[in-house]
Amino acid sequence: MDREQAKERIRELTRQINQHNYNYYVLSRPVIEDYDFDMLLEELITLEKQFPEYALPDSPTQRVGGDLTKEFRQIFHKYPMLSLGNTYSIEEVKDFESRIHKLLGESTEYVCELKFDGVAIGLTYQNGKLVQAVTRGDGLKGDDVYTNVKTIRSIPLQLTGNNIPEEFEIRGEIIMPIKSFEQLNRFREEEGEETFANPRNAAAGSIKLQNSSEVVKRHLDCYLYYIPTPGLPFETHYESLMAARSWGFKISSHMVRCRNIGEIFEFIDNIGTIRPDLPFNIDGVVIKVNSFRQQEELGYTAKSPRWAIAYKFKAERASTLLLSIDYQIGRTGTVTPVANLKPVPLAGTIVKRATLHNADIIASLDVRIGDSVFVEKGGEIIPKIVSVDLEKRPVDAKKVDFISKCPECGTPLIRREGEAAYYCPNESGCPPQIKGKLEHFISRRAMNIESLGEGKIEMLYDQGLVSNIADLYDLTYEQLFGLKKIFPEEKSKKEKTISFRKKTVENILKGIDASRNTPFERVLYAIGIRYVGETVAKKLAEHFSGIDALMAASKEELITVEEIGEKIAQSVVCYYSKPENREIIERLRNKGICFESKREEKIKVSNRLNEKIFVVSGVFEGYSRDEVRKMIEDHGGRNATSVSSKTSYVLAGENMGPEKKKKAESLGVPIISLDEFLAMIK
Ligand code: IVH
């Protein structure tokens, strides 16, 4: 392809991909298969690498994120980011409407919108191009989060359409859809990281991540709701948002013009009804005067505009009795106290149980059995006990003695320093832990044995056929054929039985057999070491040649692996120190499970760095950090993320982390510059 053709193709691909992104992320109406989309994107990435001079400013390849942001620069808002007066009372919405009517003395149109529960953002466009993105901050100045915002697919990098102002700002809310939030928390739990309390916190945390390529993975979204720039050719707020929609912004379709208080109430009612079905959280509705002229006339108080008000939905709350507390044991032995409540209707469902999280929460609520408690469904998904109605406390309310032994197997519980949860250490003998481990092992992202499922695992365990993951590979046709499960059917007082037939048994055995092809990194995830989630398993499999090398690694050596910290390293060492775990690994290995990394031997340029361990910190002129790390490996060295006594050198760029510097100095680890490093490998 010659230069002219490349230039033209890059232009065409950019246009096409941006259109597909818009269809997918703004309109939610994709017209192309994911695979075909990926092909287009890949072609563009390749061409831009070859002809970087032709990459366009609005190229979709900018959305994949880049390197680290050390610190977020503060930027003053051109127009202060005010808040809205808000109320929980319908009466006050009425007062708002009559006040406005009195002040203006003429009929007024309102626009009613959703009140998004996320993070406010101001986006500035110049000549249709996104040039700035600033968080609310203290209202006068906020953080420059441009690099991260660019990764949000529903935010246009380049506007299209007619009459786009030369320069303007548009404001809206960055949100995390509930599905993404749940997925993120599941993932964090597996990795032993703290979970986010609600989607708003998750969105706020995500937009301030230092690595924009991590932001991409958070699946953020953005709705726009206000253009603060004066002097644009619009007479009404509604009109301005319609124009914004035509330029490519995501504007909610839950937005209506209302002529009177009746219509406003109707909107509020309607949104209250559909709220549980929205894919993201809202905490109310916003009512705005539509006409810009009238807005100007009404003006502002010190904090908020007089022309708008937020009506917030009360977090629905119910009062009920705490009957008892159950203690659930998870796959890794963590104990979660769960409150059994007298059933009470709340926000469309009947609530019978609520989580009490851990012993600290129980203590801080001072909740007792028999208490009247308030349960709330707020931004969180699971109902929680928010307080105790002390006035109603019965004299015989019983203090909660957090259990000291596992309710399932009787083993004394332990609590690790710095952790809120208790757990049962009897990994290989505690029934819910055994079943949990088996279920995890066969799950889709682990060994993917589809022909088994929770129900079947339970049967196999209950009938004594399997009590650990290696036992699965000893199952025979004879053992399984005719195996029965009995379901007592309460109503009919009859029993329902299912028994495994030929086809079922063959499928189960076929599924187990096929799992022998699972690659090492997934096997490592499947065996269920505490804190070793998918990402960590992958990093370990990349670093070690196989299970033998991994089992031989010391805690210090594990810490030198990227993303492996103290807690994970400790857990891995602890797992392999137990003879019963080693035995399971041996048995699995004998059954043909893959315990070797299929990593390609890295082709080295030289061996000058001969296994020296480097920690790279800061930014480098002319090289990205990844490029520097690659050079280290190319010359036989290794990379680690934290400084320890094993570190050979800290390779410091500009603005290296002060903690790393302190640590290196205190341990006497040499700190070298990029030039010194380049000289080493020359
Ligand atoms: S308009 C001058 N519209 O609520 C008024 N704000 O307490 C500018 N919010 O900071 C804001 N949904 O973060 C507006 N449809 C909506 C909104 C909305 C959520 C947030 C926004 C604002 C806060 C005000």
C-alpha cells in the first residue's frame, strides 16, 4: 500500500469505527459483529503504527488507554460547577413550582430529567474536538482526567453534525452500569481486593485510576445533561440537549417537557416505577426551567441555581425484627454473618435476609437478636441493616456472640491481622469449602466442565464419591450409572428421584476427560488458592515454567513477580506447604492435567543482565515503561514491581515514586538512570 492509499484507508477506517462505536455505545444498536469490528480496529492499529503521521486526532485507537498519570493536574472551571438544591419532599417540589411562577409572573415550561448517581464531569470541545475533561472537585477547580475520559466509548472525541459551536463546555455524569459494577466486584473479590460499596464509588475510583488502560476495563458510561456555555444559539435547555444529541452525545431518553406541576408529578411517579429496571443507578429526578431567558432572570444563590431542583428518592427503608443470625462459609472459608429477618416488603421485593458483613459491623451497630432493625436498599444491591430501633429493644434481646467455631465442621475460626473477616481454616475437611472448591474447579472460566454443575457436584459429594478435585478424575462409569438424587417434595409428600442414565454419565466423563487440555494458567486458577484469581494466575504462569518451579519459589521470589504482593505470595507459599495440597497436585498431574507453562521461550538479545532484578519507576524520555521493561528481559534481566533486598537495581526515570526511592536508599539498592542502564546493555 502506498502512502496516499494508507492515508485514505486510515481516514476511512477511523470514520467507520467511530460510527460503529457510536451505534454501540450511544445508541445501543450495533450493526456489526464484534469479530468484524475487532478486525477493522486491528487493521487501523497496524496502519497507524506504519504511518503514524496519518493517525487522526479522533482516532478510536486513542481509546485503548496509555501510560500512567502521576498526579492529576488541577484545572479551574470556566463556570463554577454548582450543586442543585435538593429535597425529599413532594411538597417542596410544589413550593418550588409556585415560587417560580410568582417570581416570573408568566407561564413556565420545565424539563424533567433523571438524576444520575455518578461522578460529575465537564467536557470542553474546541472545533468539535474533545480537548479537556475536568471533575467537579470543589466546584471551582477539579482534576484533569482527560486521559481517562478519552477511554469512555460513549463520549465522542470528535463531534459530527451541524452548527457545532467553535468552543463550548458540556456537563454530565460518568456512571458505572450495575452489571459492570457487579462484574467488577466479583472479580475484585476473587483477587482478594476490597470491593466497592456501590456503583458511584466504583465510578469515582475508576475515573481517578492512574493507568488509563485499566480504566477501559471498567466499562464506564456517560450521560450529558447541561451546557453551561452562554451565548449559544439556543433558546431553551431542551433544544440545546437535542442539538447535543445530534452531535453524538449520549442524552437520556428519559427527559420530558412539562407544563405544570401535575405533569412533573407524573414524571416523578413514572420514573419511580421504572427505576428498578434501569441498567444504572439514579437517586432522583431533576426539574429545570426550560427557557434560558427565564433561567437568567431567576439567577443563582451562592450555591445553586434558582431555576432547578433535585427531587431525591428516599432510600427505601423498612422496619422489621431480627430473628436470628446464620453464618455462611464461603469457598475459601470466609465466614459471613447473615441476618434472618421477619419478612418485610421493601422496594418491590420481600426481604427475609440481609448481610451483616462481619463481626466489626455487628459490634458497631450493637445489634441484638430480637431487636427491631431498619433495613435499607440504597445504592447497594443487597439490603443491609442500617440501624437499630433502640426504643423498641425488648428486655430479653440477646447480645450477639460471634461464633468461635465453624458451624459446618466445628473447627475453631481464625482471624488474620488487619482483616475484618473470620474464617475456617479447615480447607480440606469443611463441607461448604469442599463443595465450593469443586464448584469453582469445574466452573466455566476454570476447567470448564460443563457436564457437571452445582447440583451434580452436590450429589457426588453427598454420596461420598468425591471429596476433592483430584477425585473427579477417578470417577468411573459404574459408579455414576444409576446414581440417584432424592428431592423431598413437601406439598405432595412424595419423593422425586432423578437418576443418571447412560447419556448423562457419558457426558460427564467426556467433560472431565476434555478438561485435561486446559492450559496451566487456568489450572492454576482452578485449584483455588486463596487470592489467586484469573489475573494473578496468568502472571504466575507467565513467570514460572510450571508447577514445580512455582512450588519451589520462596515468598521473596514470588514478590518479584509483577502484581504479586505480600498477601498473595504468603497465600501461595502456605498452599504449597500443605502435604494434602501437594498430594492433590501430584494426583492431578498423574491424571494428565497440564502443569507446565506453554510460554514461548523468550528470545534474548544478550545475557548481560544475567538474572538481575530491576524495579522500574518514573517516566523516561523516549521510552515507555513497558519498553524499558522489555529491554531488561531481552538482555536476561527480570522485572519486579516492589523494592526488596533482592532488588539488584532501581531504574529511575523522572518523578520516580518517593516510597520506592526511600526503600531503595534504606536497603542500599543502587538507583540508576536510563543512561546508566543503556550503557549496561550496550
Ligand atoms: S444539572 C447548575 N442535571 O447532581 C446545575 N445535574 O447536586 C448543573 N446530577 O453536580 C447540574 N443528574 O453531578 C444536573 N440531570 C442532571 C443531573 C445532575 C445528576 C448531579 C450533578 C450535579 C449534582 C447536583
